[in-house]
Amino acid sequence: MTGPYQATAVTPEGERRRRRLREGTGRGVPLPLLLPALAGLAFLLLPLVALLIRAPWRSLPEQLTSAEVWEALRLSLVCATAATALSLVIGVPLAWLLARADFPGRGLVRALVTLPLVLPPVVGGVALLLALGRNGVVGQWLDSWFGITLPFTTTGVILAETFVAMPFLVISVEGTLRAADPRYEEAATTLGASRFTAFRRVTLPLIMPGIAAGSVLAWARALGEFGATITFAGNFPGRTQTMPLAVYLALQNDPAAAIALSLVLLAVSIAVLAGLRDRWMTAS
């Protein structure tokens, strides 16, 4: 072929250069980008390194064998898992609604869904009290009609963690849904499947990596939740005292115990993210 649309042969050297450019493995790194990148990496790693340096390694087994520590860890794991499960039940349909349905005010709804990401957690706890407290907008009816009291209970911890963690799941799943081709769902419906069957049998397997990634982020956020939990559920050992609350309480009286508890949270978080990131959160 001749003329302006003539194909240009790609030499092996040119192909190697293009591959290095795509993979980001170019030889030269601009100094104005390298220095801030290293500063950002140091800023993120320095607190973790300081935690490891100042950890009471000799007394660590004694610190971690107390019944209070294991009770707080058990409660944290149970509540974070329950909050993630609740987020999946109501968050995945919400993400589908935002990604697939076209309705007036969808942008406003999306903004309200992501509001807990920027809302101070303490404010979220106050809002939960005003909504679900014994004298709250909905809580007063739950108390008078069913005798259900949510604040300062383990259920209150789960609800507080769900409130702050579910937006991470919704955003992840919505992004995956927008990237998925809707024509697969349309093909299933033309073959006689209902919209729900098409979602369950076609769409759900396609977006499973996004659901898994969002679940990991939501679980990690729920595990570290502090402000909304202490405001809405309080700090009662064995009932609402999770690991972050135990760290805060120990920091006032026993800094060594606070460091030990922080190491446990750090180890759990790293183990979960490291175990699932390679499978769900990186491109193959």
C-alpha cells in the first residue's frame, strides 16, 4: 500500500521501546517527579517503621495474651465481617442502580452515597444517634414497637462500621459495572431471562473481581473504624470495644500495650491485603 496510509514496519528496537514505555520501565526518571515520589513513600512508611522500632518486642507475648486483647480482636473481626456482609447485601444492588438505571437525580444520589467518605466519622456517629437512637427519627419506633435498642450494642458497632465502609464497596462495584459490557445482559434478556436472572447468571460473575476488591476495602475500613463506633456504640469491653477503641484507651494508661495492639491491627490488615491483592486487585 502506498500513499499517506502506507503501513510502517516496526523494527525490533522500536517494539522494545514501545514495550518499555507501556510498562513504565523507561531508563530515565525525571528528577522533579522522583524526589516527590520518594518523599511520599517515606511519609507513608516512616510511621510504620517507627511503630516497629518502638515496639516492646520482649514484653509483646505478655501484652497479647491478656483476655481483653483477644476479646477486642474477636469483636473487631466479627463486627468488620458482619459489616462487610451487610454492605454486600445492600451495597451491590445500590451500585447496580447507580451504574445501570437512569433516573432523575442520579448524580445527587451518587453524591449522597459517597458522602460518608468525606464526612467526619464522629459526625456520622451523631447522625446515627439522631436516626437510630432511642429518641431518634426511626429508633423511637423501633424501641416502642419492637423493643429494639441499637445504640451501645454490638449491633450498633456493625451499623456504624457499615455506614462508613459501604461507600468503598459501592464505588468499586459501580466502576466495575460501568466497565462491563451491558450487551451481555441484553443478550440474556433477549433469550428469555429476566433482568434479575441476567444479573445473577451473567453480570455477577463478570463483576466478581470488583466485588471482591470492594469487599476487601470495606472490611479493612470497618476494622479500623473509631469515631462513629465510639459515638454511636460506646466503649464497653466485650460488647462494643473493638481494637481501635482498645488502642485509644490503652494509649492513655499503658503506651506499650497500645503499641502492641497497634501491631496486631497492622499485622491483620497487611495479611488480608497481601493475601487478596494479587488475586483480585492487580491486573493479570
